[in-house]
Amino acid sequence: MKQNTNHVVSKRIVLQHPQSLIGLEHLTDIRERTKRRKGKNAKQRKANRAFSKWSFAELHSMIAYKALLHRSMAIKVDANYTSQACPKCGHTCKENRPNKGLLFVCQNCQYTLHADLVGARNIAMRTLLLRQDWIGTGLLSVRPDVSDVEAKAARLKRYAGLRWSSDTTPSPRL
């Protein structure tokens, strides 16, 4: 059932976005970060066990190979702070997610949205940033020659400059 669901979901994504660059969150320790409902009954324990065995890597790989078949490409994008960073003003803090809930409220500009949509917008902007770098340099992934801490700080600083806009009119070229 899980493999079939992954096939259906990956096919739907790729068919709806032909000839695209598809950004996927590079997730680490997903099982440790997901909330499991506590329950004393066997049904709840069985559901927790089933969800913890879901193959996220398998879904990523299915999207990747199907994307190539449809002249698209799937790339993994840095997932750091995607649900804590405001896509409108760039402010990032834990308090933007009150009680770690599903509501995102920016403490700087009061932008409010479902936290999953905020994360999706940040992933989309990071994907576009990688695309822009790729077009400019010819390299899909530029990795600076610095320590991991410095590289992460540089990436986060760059991400803070990204802004989401609902205005889809192209900006005039200067």
C-alpha cells in the first residue's frame, strides 16, 4: 500500500509539473521530529508503527526518476527553519510557531498562514534561488569552501533575503 501510494503521489506531482525544477525538502531525522499520538489502545499503537515506517526516501527517489522521464529535475533543498522563517519579511524565530502548532504568525510583520504553507513557500523560494544560481554559474549546487557552521550561516543569511509575493506580474528589466 505504501509503495503504491508513493507511486501515485510521485506520478501526480511529475505529470502536473512537466519540464520543471521540483524542489523537495532535504529531510533528516523525520521520524524523530514527527508527533506521534499517545494512546493506550492497540489501534493507536498500530497506527504509530505504520506511520513511522513510511518511506520518505522512496518517495523522493520515485519523484526524481519520474521527473527525469518527463524532462524535469527534482532537487533536494535545505530544510533548515523553513517553517519558522517568514516568507514575507524574512524574520526567523521559534516564536513564529506558537506552541509548535500549525499556525504561523510572524512576530515581526504579523503575517499569518498555515505553517505547512509557509514551509512550502520557503522551499519554493529556495528552489528558485538554486535555479538562479544554476543559470548564473552553470553549476547546480555551489558549495562554499568553509566549515559547516560558516556555510550554514551563509545560507541562512541568503535565505533571509528571500521574499514571497502574491504579485505575479514580471518586474521591469533595468
